[in-house]
Amino acid sequence: MAGTKNSGRRAKEIDQQMLERLSVFTEDAYRVLGENIKKGKFWAIKIWFERMYGKAREYKDLTVTTKQETPLFEIVYKTTAEMDAEYKELKK
């Protein structure tokens, strides 16, 4: 196991214990949520809609434009005769 003994995921047993201890607040949580929905609290209404109908998907409009890439260098192909002529010119 990498890291320290406290790193990584919590054991399922710990999660289950936490759920059991928090389950006594279930009715209170629903009551508070309902009260805040009636008061028109945005966060409560959002939670209700997300639980009832699922979270809204986020769509992004992606516009892709292709741009001709500029090469870093240019390869020029020459015939042997052209290279010989250049070499003779440089030798002079």
C-alpha cells in the first residue's frame, strides 16, 4: 500500500457507520429542505430539481477552426546537377 495509513479511500465499514449515525437526521433534513423550498430558497429548489429530474447536462459550444500550420523549416529538394553547380560556384 502506497502512502500513509490514512491515505486513500475510507473503509466501507467507516462509511456505513457514518450513514447509520446520520440516518437519525433524515426526517429533519427533508423537513428543512421542504421549508426552504416553500420560502423560495434557490439552493433548496436546485437540490430538489436535481434529485427529481437529474442534474442538467452542461453543453459547451466548441468552434474548431483549422489553421494552416507554419512549418519550422523548409526542405528544398535539388537535383545532383543543381548541387554540383552550387558547389562549383562556392568554390570560386
